Amino acid sequence: MKTQGVNLENTPMKDLGRLSKLMTIVAVAILYASITGLTQEIAYKKTVRAPLYSYFTRGFRWIKDKLLFFDFSDLLNYLKKSEGKYECK
């Protein structure tokens, strides 16, 4: 949550309610990355038979790679097609 990750200590927010919501979102994101990391292949350091990266790091890198190469144009086209279908009346 700090410098190496979300850099939460540099947020300009002063309102306790908003800061609490931000911290909740960050906590859920960390939990999601950690659970995702559990499903990833584990690379070991041969000398001590220990994982090279934590569950969080493996999950975070996997999520980042998926988002980096995700084709958002398909999603945008889908949203444009369904734009008028779900209007409230």
C-alpha cells in the first residue's frame, strides 16, 4: 500500500470518509492480486528452494500483463452496440 505499490502515503485526500473508501478499494485489489497469484506457476530459487516472488507479486504481474495486452476496442464496440438497450423508463 505504500511506496513500492499504490503510493498511498502521497494521496492528497484529507476527508476521512473518502480515504477510508480508497483504502478499502486498495485492500480489495491487494486481496485479488494475492488470490490470483495463488493460481500462477511458482518459480523457485534453486539454492534455497524458496519462491522467487510472493503470491501478491505473481498475481499483480499477471493482472498487469493481461491489462496491458487487453484489446479494449472489442469492449467499447460491445458497449456502443448495447447503449440504448437498457434505458430506464
